[in-house]
Amino acid sequence: MNYIFRIAETHEIPLIWNILKKAIERMKKGGSNQWQDGYPNPEVIEKDIEKRIGYVLTENKIIVGYTAILINDEPEYEKIEGDWLTNTNYVVFHRIAISEKHLRKGFSKKIMKSIEEYALKNKIYSIKADTNFDNTAMLKIFEKFDYTYCGKVYYRGDPREAYEKILNKNK
């Protein structure tokens, strides 16, 4: 199989939105309140792509996953109720989702590894992220990838569980 993690392109917005829309439905069915308020939406994806922060994982040129990756750009993280492990440069990812047809095939692991590679390539050794308290799938990923719980951050008035991972500089 040929896997590529790359910047998303404008013409891919409908495919990416379909992946996110299905993830929103799965979250609702699973009892999570995350992403049940009209966010994310196609306009968010369009802005990600315009800013060149939207990334897709492809398998043989088919989009199987999406995420947005930013560097030092999450104002809500400055207001954490708790403490980050570091106060240095960091990579943050948002809106991670896997295509319905490609669930439970290790693609979330591939995206997480790609985010780590992105950070290391940019000589950044901290990754920060957050999720809803009831997003069990993402909470399991944080645990599996050795993220440390750091406290709470708030989006649109709702609390999110905040996590950080420090990467090994020698990788």
C-alpha cells in the first residue's frame, strides 16, 4: 500500500466534508456531544485549506483521513486550567477524522505518527491537543500514544480535556 500524508487541496473539500460529517454522526451515536453544534463544517475545512493547515492521509491516492495542523496557534491553550508540560513551541492538531470505510484499519495511528513526523521535521518537540470528555475514541488514542493529561481548555463555553506529548529530540 502507498500512504501519503499531505496538504489538502480545495477540490477535495467535498470528500473531506463527507469524512467529517460521518465522524460527527458516529460521535452522536456514541453519545458524545463533541461536534454537535454545527462545527466543524465545510467553511472550516475551506479555511484550513486556504491557510495550508488542512492535511489528508491517502492510501493509493484515496483520502482515508483528515486533520488540521498548526504551529503555536491555539489561543485557548494560553488559558488552560492546569499546566502544560512545556512552554516551548508546539504543534497542535484539530479535527482528526477517518473515513467510514477505513475505520479500525490503523489509519488513526498513521495520522498520529505523521503529526509527530511533521513536528520533528519542524524541530518542534511538543504536541498539544484536546478533546471532549466523552470522546472515548480520541481519549484512547491519547492514552495509546503516551499523551499526558494537562488540564482543561474551553471552546465556545464547553470544557475540553487538554493533553500534551513531548517528543524525543533524537528520533
